Amino acid sequence: MQTAIFFLSLVAALRADTQQKVNPVEKVTSLLEKLQGEIEADGKAEAASYDKFACFCKEQADNKQYAIEKFIEQENSLEATIADKTAKKAQLDSEIADHAAEIAKLNTEQDDAQSARDGEHAVYVEKAADLSTGIERMAGAIEQLKGSKGSMTDAKAMLLSKHSTLISDSLTLAESLRVPKEHYSMLQADPHGYAYHSNEIVATFTDLLKDFKTKKVEVDQEEQETRQAFEMESGARRNLIKAEEKSKSEKSEMSAQLESDLNAHSTELQQTKDAHAADSNFLADLTSQCETKAQDWDQRSSKRTAELTAISEALELLKGDVSKMYSSNDLGLMSVKKTTAGIEYTPTVLARALSSSLTIGIPAVSASSSMFSSSWSTPSHCLQSV
């Protein structure tokens, strides 16, 4: 039905031009050539526009691809830096723990050594006090005994009895100091016989006094040596503790700095990944839009090529010597036949040839010459498929 309308419209227009003494073949040819020019012009304009769009797609895609590659490089660099600093921090933290353990061990040793030293010093103080007391009392006893050599025997006995406590304490002290027994054996005899051996008792006291003084010197010297050894050992231990604490402090600062760096790197890495993802999404969307635009362009280009081919073939037919084969009124496009059902229009051989060549169509309009003006002003309004 649409084909019939097209040819009826064309025949009507040609007849109108015939009444105005215009060659219908030339009119149709002119119209088709005009349409051909408009399609070609529109094609060039759209090609220029698409070329700009294609350049935009390529430029944006290249920029985003470059940015994505840079993001990947940055991510790899940050991940390597994070892994390296994480390993360094773990090593530092392990060393810090070792320093802390060593410090605790040294402090324990220091406390134990100090406790032992305090015990040794307490023993020394007690022993030194006993010796000092014994020396002082022994010296006093000797003076008294020496002063009583000319006294009566009973008086000497009473004097020795007065110093019985000193004698007992001296024996105990001598035994504890491991004084040779021969130095104090006289004092272990029966006290009642002291009066008859006053000279021996004085000599014994004198020997014990010498022994006590000697022991006092030895005890003092031993205390001094022990104290010096302790102080040296304690000082060395304190120096080790200070060195361990210094190393621990320095490494703690380094670990804290690495922790700060790792937090900054992790934040930067996440931001880089977010930017990477955003650009990847943009590139994917851009690629999709550009590919869709390219497909649309290819389809329109193919359609436009088909339209121009059809018009060229139609012009070739019209420019042939076809007018001699048909009357000047209908150009041989439609044959009219009256039937009982009404008037029947049938395309002629030329019409069928034109129909097979034209792959685009025109809108169905009334058979008047006005269809050749505004209706064909743009390619989209030119020819519909017949």
C-alpha cells in the first residue's frame, strides 16, 4: 500500500509539473540530485562531529589508561614499601622485647647482688663490732692484770673472776675467728688456777689481743675488697642496663616512626586504590559509550551509503532515455486500469526498477507538489523504504 502511495504521489507531482510545461524527468532528477547532495553534506557534517567525538574518546581513554598505569605503579611501590617497613618494624619490636627481657634480667641480678651484699655487710658490721669490743675490753683487762702483779693472790683471783665474762666472750670470739687454740688454751683451764698463772694469763690475753687486732685488719680489708668488687660489678651491670635501655628507647622511637609511616602509607595506598577504581570505572563507562557511538556511526554510515547507492542507481535510470518509452504525463511509473471494484494502479517496469534501487523512503503524503519542498529538507525526511 505504501509503495502505491509513493508512486501515486510521484505521478501526481510529475503531472503537475507537466501542466506547467516542465520536463518531469528533469524535475525528478533534480530532486534526487538535491537529495543526494543533502545526504552527502549531512554525512560530512556528522563525520566531522564523530571524528571530534572519536578524538575525545581516544584522548580520554589514553589519559585514563596512563593514569591507571601510574596508579598501578604507585600501588606496587607503596605495597613494597609497606612490606619492607612492616618487616623492619617487626624486627625492631622483636629486638625491643629482647632488650626489655635483658633489662629485667639485669635488674633481677642487681637486686639479688645487692641483697647478698647487704647480707655480707651486715655480717661484717657484726663481726667488726665484736672485734672492736673484744680488743677494747681485752686491752683494758691486760692493763688491770699488769697493774696487779704485785698484789695478793686472792686479789688477783678476784680480778680474774671479775673478767670471767670477758674471758668467756674472748674464747667464743677466738673460736669463731678460728684463732689457733694454743693462743687461748690457758683460758680454758680451771678459773680457780688463774691466780697462780697470772703471767701466763696476761700473755694469753696479749696474744688474743694481737689475734683480734690482726683479724680486725683482715675483716676490714676483706670488707673493703668485697665492697670494691661489688661496686665494680654493680657499676658494670648498671652500665649494661643503661646501654640496654638506650638501645630500647632508640628502637622504640624508630618503631613508632615506622608505625606512623605505615599508617600514612596505608592511607595513601587506599586513596590510590580508590582513585584507581574510579578511573577504571570511568574508562569502562567511556569505552562502553564510545563503542555504542561507534556502532551507531557504523550503522548510519552503512545506511547512508545504501541511500546514496540507491539514489545513484535511480539517477542512472532516470538519466537514461526512458522518457521516449512512456507518455509525458505519467512517465510510465503507474498503469491505470478500471475494474468493477474501482480504479486499480499498477507499477510499471520503470517504477519497479526505481523501487528496487531506492532503499530509503518518503513519508506518505497527499499527491501534491508541496511534498517536494519542506518534506525533503533533511535526510531523515527524505525517502522511506518502498
